[in-house]
Amino acid sequence: MSSTRIDRNTWLLIIVAALGYFVDIYDLVLFNVVKRESLDFILGVGHPDIKSTGITLFNIQMLGMLAGGILWGVWGDKKGRITVLFGSILLYSIANIANAFTFDLVTYGIVRFIAGVGLAGELGAGITLIAETMPREKRGYGTMIVVTVGALGAVFASLVGGHGQGIAAAIENVTGVALMNWQVAYVVGGCMGLMLLALRVGTFESGLFRRTQEEHVARGSLRMLLGDRVRLLRYINCILIGVPIWYVIGALVNLSQDVFVPELGIDTSSLDADGLKNINGTAIRYAYIGLSVGDLLSGLLSQWQRSRRKVIIIYLGLNAALTLIFLFGLRGASIATYNWICFLLGAATGYWVIFATVASEQFGTNLRSTVAITAPNFVRGSVWPITAAIGMLAGSMGNVLAALFVGILCIGGAFWAVRRTSETFSADLDFVER
């Protein structure tokens, strides 16, 4: 799109993508917010396997996202971006509602896998549509709005997951069905997604994609992406750039309650019983508020600097500094101080909008959806080997040093990758890979 004008339909597309990502992030972090309460109900309060079961279920969800990333990515290049955007929202919305009425571990795992598959498609499809539809000089603003609004979904998940009693009472008054707090959280997420599907009217398919349908060129070909050394290295660099984000969110913040708050001797004496149960949810809320602020600022900075790479390098530097403060500067601190550091860590990882935009801009139209959808999901999936590595190393060097060692690898790899990634600000995306 060469014109600098953004029409009404494009704004509608941005709004739908932003709200879709809001619900996407809501569901993505919701399990970590309500896992203890839901597993207390299923396994029994104080069951010794709650921690390990929670990690297993989260990994199952992430496995679903890896599978869904490949499925939706290829589908988006073969059949269209719009079908991915709304198909993924429908799938994870239904899975959310089903999760509210899941009372055994096997079914819980199956539903989390299905939800993971659904969650995998929305962001990449939305980013691809916006990148291919907006004027090249302004598309950074569009993706900034999507990710900034979306990050607030985690904040809402934390609030609903921790204080859903009022919603539960309203549901019981209308339906006569009494729901527990964790059930309410899942029902709310599913209903939000289903309501969002009503906004499909007025959205439209990417013109660049429609043109590739008329050309004799392979679309969504994994062989084309992975079988060419130059493309493969370009793709790996895109993934490595985003890994520190999920090192911070998926490992440091998500392990607050079970690992870092007790390990660092954080003073939790100011918390009541509900606060002690919701340490993870509160840390996630602070981190994602920071992430939303960071995404807003990184998107604006990228537009002002007319550079994606410069902004990523700045954020990686902040990420490294705050990780050191988190691991070595918080011993004995109050829980309030701990939460504010989580906020700053979230802000320092707020280059997710730039990472997602760069991934979509690096490849031609016939592979763009495949890359834009799979890359974020491989980054999210990196939390699996990251947490496994920390757990494996913790036995010999302790949790803090293990987290430091893994963090050096993650952040160092991102610095290496961004220096080998081409600048794509205002690049023309009307090309295909051959």
C-alpha cells in the first residue's frame, strides 16, 4: 500500500487484531494465574505434585502453540490471513470455555493443547495483515497499537483470575450455575473471543496475498524456508531476537511464586492469604503492564528513529541490566519492590512489537505468514528449554546462577542475531521468495 492514507477498513482491521491479541494474551497467561487454584480443586489442596503438574500442563500448552504455529503459518500463506485470524480466535475461545468444566488432568492437558494450537495463529496473522495493508512509513504504528493493547490482556487475566467472585455471582444470578473463581476466568476468556468474532464484518484480505494467488509461486513452503541456507539463517535470527522476552516473562516472572520469591528471600509479610496465593498473578500483572508501556515506547521510538534494529539493541541492553538487578539486587526486598522490578523487566522486554514486525518484514509475501506466525511461537516455545535448563543447572549452581547462565545465552544470542538482521523500516513488502 503506497498511499499514506489509512482508511476506515484498515482501522477496523487494526482494532480487530488488537482486541484479538488482547484475548490471546489473556488466555496465554491465564493458566499461570489460576493454575494453583484449579489444581487445588482437581488434585486437592497442598498436593505434593501441584508444582510439577502445573509445569507439565504449561509445557503441553506450549507444545500446542508450536504445532499451531506451523499449522496456521502455512495455512495463512496458502489460504489467506483472515481465515487464520478468525479461525484461531474461534478455536481458543471454545477451548477456554471447555477448560472451565474440566475436572481431571488428562482432559485438562488435552484442552490446554487445543487452546495452545488456537493461540498460535492470531498475532502473526494480524501483524501480517497490517504490514501488508498499511502505508510502509506508518505500519509500525499499526503493529504498535496491536501489541500495546494486547499486552493488557495479561493484566485483565490477573484481575479476573484473582477477583472473579463478582462475575461468578452475576453468572449464578442469571443461570443458577455456581462457578469457582478459576472457572469464571476461563469462561470470561472464551466469551470475549466469541464476541470478537462479530467484528469480522468489514475486515478484508491482504491485497498482496491476493496477488500471489495469481502468480505461479510456491506459498507456505517449509522446504523453501528451511531448505535454503540464507533463508534459514535469516529465520533463525528472527527467532533469536525474541528469545530474551520469554526468558524474562516465561522464566523469571512466571516462576516468581515457586522459585524466585522464596529463593531471593522476598519479604511477603505484608500480604494476606489471598495475596500469598496470587503472587504469580500479581507479578505477571506488573510485568505485562510494563510490557505494554515498553511496546508503546519502542513502537514510537522505532518510528522516530526510522529504525527497528537500533531500538532492539537499546532494549536488549536494558534487559541485561535489569536481569542482573533482579537476580542480585533484590535479596530481602519487599514484595512491593519485587513487583516494581517485574514492571521494569516487562518494560525492557517491550520490543515484542518490533520483533514481530521485523519477522513479518524479512520475507516475501508467499512466506510472510509462515514466518510471522511460526517465529513468535518458537520464541514462546523457547520457555520450555529455558526453564528446563534452569532446573537442570539449579542442582549444581543454584537457581540464581542457573538463571544468570541461561540469561547470558539468551540475551547474548539476541545481540548476535540483531547485528546480522537487515534494517526493514519502510521496506517495500511487495515481493515474493523464489
